[in-house]
Amino acid sequence: MTLARLVQLASIVAAAPVVAMCGGGSTASSVTSPTAAATTTTTPTASTLTGIYARFTNGVQVSLDGTTVVLRTTDVPDHMSPYFGAGNAGYEPPQAGMQVNPNRIASQNIVLRVPLSPTAASPSDTPLGPIGVATNGVVLFNQYAAGRVPLTNEIFSFDRFNGHPSPSNQYHYHVEPLWLTAKGKTVFIGVLLDGLPVYGPQDEDGSTPANLDGCNGHTHATSDFPQGTYHYHIVPAPPYIAGCFHGAPGTVAG
Ligand SMILES: [Zn+2]
Ligand SMILES: [Zn+2]
């Protein structure tokens, strides 16, 4: 582990309440050269990891493996939900009209590996399962339910922050995470597997983007990326978070 990575981890840990992680990554003793990695990524690493990647909280562990950002999350939300189950400290009763599904929130060990410097690619379909991760560690899903059918019926099972757990008890958001956008409609939501950032429904000037492409994204300078970057915006109708990956996606396990 490089000093820079230790500092990075320390700053993230200091900024967030730590949720106990069980864990055991298998990559710790790889033979990659930390010196070379640090050298080749010095500038983007410093700016990016202290930028959007410093905003992950709720125990999300962010580290660098060469030019890949590794995000580890338990996927347990930092807000109340009926899906914690009665008797749990995080439990709250369902809101009016909510149809609670039979699944319950359970701690996961999800590892997302995304490119530090996203590369453009032909747009590609997002898979079922996690397509990215929000700043509070909750994974992001696409606009489909199992079988790639529309979410028409599942929407009724969302809690008041728009999340629900899968049959494997993986809590996730398909649509605008209202817990996060309560802080502002321009907020940084998280990253997708292609390493590109997702923002709330508005741009920083308070406008609703009118020129989004089929993936829900567009390119311009933001305060996080003064040089400009492609980024996604959440929209109120399908595909909600992203219609496709604009960049080449990384991987997710767990
Ligand atoms: Zn779902
Ligand atoms: Zn924008």
C-alpha cells in the first residue's frame, strides 16, 4: 500500500462513520509496482480521489489498484427503511401505499472496480444487478426488474427514499435516491461501472439538462471537473439513472 493510498483511506475513514467490514480482499499481495502506479497517476489520482471519490461515506472503502478505483461496500443504507425489518434500529413503518416486498436489507460484500480515467466506448447495455454505487454505498440498478421487464409493479415496493432489496437482500436504487437528492438536486450521486459520475436531476446552475443523450448523459465542465467530463443526470422517467454505459464498464463482484 502506498503512502498516498493510506492517506486517502485515512481521510475517507475520518470523514465517515465506519461500518464494520468483514472482508478479505485477495489482491493485497499482488506484484504491481506501487511506485509506478503512483507515478503514472499522480495528477488525476490526486484530483479525482480527493474530488468525487472523497465524497463516499457510510463505510465505503475507496482505494486505487493501478489505474482502477476499487470501491467496497456493505450496501447497507444510512437511512431508515421498512426493509430493515421490525425491531431493527433502522426500521420505520412503510409509508402509505407502499407494498413491502418479502426481502430484507442484509450486509453485503460488494466490490466494484471502475476505471480511474474513463475511456469513451460504444454505448453498451447496462446489466441487471449493480451498475454503479451511490455515495452512501447503496448500489444502483438499471431501469429493469428481473427478466428485463419495466419496473411498473416494483415501484410500489420502493421505500420513501426509493430503494428496496432484491431477493438476495441487496438493497438498491433504480430511480432518484431521494435521501441523497434531499441535499440538493445537483448533488453528486455516485459513479457507474464505467467510472463516469452521476449527478442529480439538475445542473449546477439549477437548470434541467435538455440535451441528454440516450445514456442520460452529456459533457460539460463542472466544479468537480473544470476540464469537462461526460456525466449522467437522473431523470424522472425510464431509464432514470442511465440508459446505457457511455464508457467501457469495469466489473462488479459480490
Ligand atoms: Zn429492484
Ligand atoms: Zn450536466
